[in-house]
Amino acid sequence: MTSAHSDSIDLLIDLIQRESITPHDGACQSLIAKRLECLGFSIEHIDCAEVNNLWARHGSASPLLVFAGHTDVVPVGDALDWTYPPFSAQIADGHLYGRGAADMKSGVAAMVTAMERYVRQSQTHQGSVALLLTSDEEGPAINGTAKVVETLCQRNETIDYCVLGEPTSSTVLGDVIRNGRRGSLGARMYVNGKQGHVAYPTLAKNPVHHALPALAELCAIEWDQGDDYFPPTTLQISNVHAGTGAVNVIPGKLIIDFNLRYSPALSVEQIKTRVYELCNQHSLDTHIEWTDSAQPFLTKAGYLTDTVQKAIKTHTGQSAVLDTGGGTSDGRFIAPTGAQLVEFGPINASIHQVDEHVRLQDVDTLSQIYETIINQLL
């Protein structure tokens, strides 16, 4: 029976209907591997612990162009809040609804069908095209893309260009390309005091009272001015906890979680030094646990960014801007290898939300853009 939809939409429907909440893949990668293997791609399943990772490559020469993404999705929350069941891939009013529709199974489907068309037309193409997929992007991101990149580096398999299919578009398809990301440094600060009765404050030491001036100063720090590529570094306090729950007990300890999104203008050590100096200035008895989850990276305007912008202009008429905002991505594991890397995908307005969706036409257009990129780079 002939489908009423394009190959990209049919694949997207199949992928969304496979429930794949991190770290599970829902056999999405097996489905894709079978399709690509039929076209002569070499297939490797580089699994680690519960995580599924796929490396599929066509060709052995340089340059190597990699399309990268993830098949895992975030939890749906209460499924009853959704207009349509979150894994039904329901189509309505020109949109496809489902968890992962925008983040990022539409990008994956568009990549796969673009590569399929290219290889069918160019079996003896120059260079190589490859696909890197993981089911560990929305979670800890320990056993996913990082492990695949480690394997590639061990055998001197060098990535020249990489396109991540993350949903970067803001208002319309093609308005934004990410050519870098800020670093992410998390911290859990323990401030020690002395527990006591609220009626006898001289016999206790309230860590909340002692820490408040320091926290106000911490939030007011102007870390840097940003630059031509990155916005200024920001700090946000996300959690504050103290006390036993009783209203008549002065807490003995305060715990504060905060995160910095920082540009290459700062190093992790510079940030830590500034925080420690502030704590010392306020005579706080502290212990800080740091989590350096992402280093900043940047692909400056050049051949790859020009190629992607021209492909977008050809198929959408949009003049895509280069941007380094947003959260972290798996690009942080690939960029340090020396690869030129950009992220480009569908509109991100509904990602991680109830009724996540993608415009049907955008999926087909995205696949055409990806195919044009392949043709230009190889």
C-alpha cells in the first residue's frame, strides 16, 4: 500500500511510535541501521551499559561528514494532559504531534532520508558520510556520544564536518544556526552553621543569615562582557535548602545549587577562584562540589557555516543567523576533536512540552537542506 506521506514523514511516524525515554532506544537505531545497511553503509552498534549507540558510515575517504543526533526523548509527564497520546504520532492541521517530534526525531528522520537519497544517486561519491546516534543525550550523557567519539579517536577516524540535527530554529525553519555553545559549570555549595533554638540566636549560627549577603553579591557579579560570538556569562541559583522543617529550629546547614553558563573568555579555574574568594571575604564555612559538564566550543564563520547558510537560503529563503545561545548539546563531545560543527534543525518552540509537535512541511524541507549540504561538502 502506498503511503500518503513522504519517506521522511513515514520514518518520523515510525520513530515517534517507538517509545524511547532515556536511556532506552525503543529499537529506533535498529530500524535505521537496517535501512542504511541495505545501501552499503557499514554498521556498528557501540553500546555501553544501558545505552544504545549507532555509527553508520558510507565511504572510507576524507573528508568525513557526520550527521549526529539522539533517539532518546524526555518523559511525557501526565499523558492525559496531551491532546493526542504522546507516542501516537498523530497528524492534525499540518503538524505531527508526539514526544520527540521536534527534539529530535524529525531531525533524525530528515538526516537518514537525506543520506539515503544521496547514496542512491552517488554510490561512488568522494569522501564519506556517516551517522552518529545515541540514546543518552537527554540523560547523563556519559555512555553516549562521548563513548563513540572516544572509539573513533582510538582508531584515528577523524571527523572533518559535523551537523547536529538539534532543533535550533526559533520562529521559522532556517532562522537560526548554532555554531557554538557556552560551557556549563554546576556547583553545590554547603554552608555550615550551628543548629539551635530560634529564641536563642546567640547560642546558634544561622548559615542562611550569614550566606545571604554573599549570595546577593554572587548574583550581581558581572563575569564578562561577552564577545562577537558569545553572550555574557550568567549565573543562576536553582535550589536553596536549609532547616529541618520545624519553624522553631535554626538550621545547621544551608545547601545552594547554582549553575554558570560561561563563554571562552573565562576558564573554570577563574570562576572557581572568584567564588572561593567571595566566600572567604564573607567568612563563610563552606564546601563546594563542582560539576564541569560542558566546555564552551565555537566554529567560526567559514566554509561549513557558509555551506549550511546557503542551503537554508536555497530551500527556505531565510538568511540564517549564527548563534551560540541555548543549553548544552552533544556537540561538546565532538567539537574538541577539531571538527567543524554546526547545529541546525526544526523549530524548538514546543520541545519538552505537552503536545510537542513539528510542521510536516518543515520535515521534508529539512531533509532537502541536509541533502544539499552533503552534495556541497562531498
